[in-house]
Amino acid sequence: MVENGYFKSVGNELSYSCTIPEKKLIKIGVVFVHAALGNRFGPHRMFVELSAKFNAMGLPAFRFDLSGCGDSTGSESGSDITRDVSDIAQACRFFIDRAGLDRVILFGISRGARICYSAAAKYNLPLAGLILLSTPASTGRAAINSFSSRLKEYLCKLKDPWYLGKLLHGRINIYRICSTLLSGLLLAGRYRPTEKGFPAKCPVLLIYGGSDPITSESSRYYIGNCHGNDLPYKCHIIAGANHSFFHYKWKEEIFDLSKKWLQEIHGKAL
């Protein structure tokens, strides 16, 4: 069954897509949470493709646009993630009621992964696990690494005559480039909510790309934080992968890692 619609959260109407497999329904579902400036499709349609794979396992899937993103109403929250954390909690409650579930798995990427972690710290949600991709840490070193990598990427593009021609003819979104660079530079002061509490001690799967400049600093930070909060965790680094895992083989590896991890922690239920 495929269902599209809207649910209410903090005075906004949030757009969602829900897919529930016809057979082998498991009482655990997957809630996808997108990154900044993203939407419920995920980077390079990652969430759409992974939803189908989880459905094939018997897991219902729920994708939604955060407030101010995609087809949802409201304004984008920017660096203040409080409202987005509330959006996630409401999405979980709505999905559980809609699909008749017992628990959910939060699956987030980049900023979406960060707010999934904050939601688990703040709310006593019926969580079966957290799958977190490219989760950023708010440190000075992470900010410098992120900014330097993004700047280097744009400077390399200027060596391409085709890209340079687009820039000279005004066909490049300069505002988006500046926003991307500034976003990396401001990483040190972003995402400041509490990371203690975690009323639901669910297991955590951390996945990073080997070519992502935030991997070393951020993975170390979250491994330490999981350990400090008694959260069982595993951390995998996909060789050669970038921050958004755009290549199909990286998306395949993400699913394989997720499937194996879920089968390890939930056994015969899957």
C-alpha cells in the first residue's frame, strides 16, 4: 500500500509518503529524515530506493518533509533544530498509529541524522534503533575540514571549461555555493541541544564515507557520546564514499550494512 498526505506538527502541515508491504508485515517501521535543504526523496533518491528494499524485508517505510522543506508548510528552521526534533517525534507517533506498529527505526543523513540523535535523547519514543549516515559533530576542527573540502571541490570545478563557461554566463547558482561554504564554516556553532538522557536505550548504527572530511572528527565524537550514554553502537566507514553517498554501490552497501545490523539485533523478527 502506498499513501501520500499530510500530518500536523507544531502548527505546520508536513507532507509524507508511506509504503506498507502487502505481505510479511513486521511491527517495526523505518522513518527517514532528510538533510538540510533536502526533502523526503533523500539525496539522489536514496530514501525512495531504500524504502523499497526495506519493504521487501517486510518493513513499512515513512518518508516526510520537515517543516519548511519540500511540500511542507512553515519556514525552514536553520541552525535551531528544536522544531525539527519535534517534527520527528510527531512523525513517529503518526506513522506508528497509521501502520499499527510497535516500534520504529530512525534513519537519517547529515543534519537529519543529527536531529534523529537529538530526538532519541529528548523523547521517550518506541525506538528499535538509529541508523545514522554522515552525522556531523559541532566542533571547530570539523568546521574547518568541511569548509576546506567544499572550497577545494568548487575550485577544482573551475578548471573544467564547461563549468567555467556556465559561471561566466550566470548559469551557476552563486547563492547556493555561498550557502554551502558558509554552512561548512558555521558547523562549529551548530546543533547545541543536550546529548544526555536517552530514555530509550536503542542500538545505534553509525555509517560514514571514507572520503568525507567530517568522518574522522565526527565518528570519534559520536562513538564517545554513545559510549557515555550506554548506547550499544557499531560504526562503519565505507571506503571512498562522500558525504551524500551518491554512487549506487555505496547505497547498496548502506542497505547491506543496515540489513545485517538489523538482523543481528532483532533476530528472527526480520
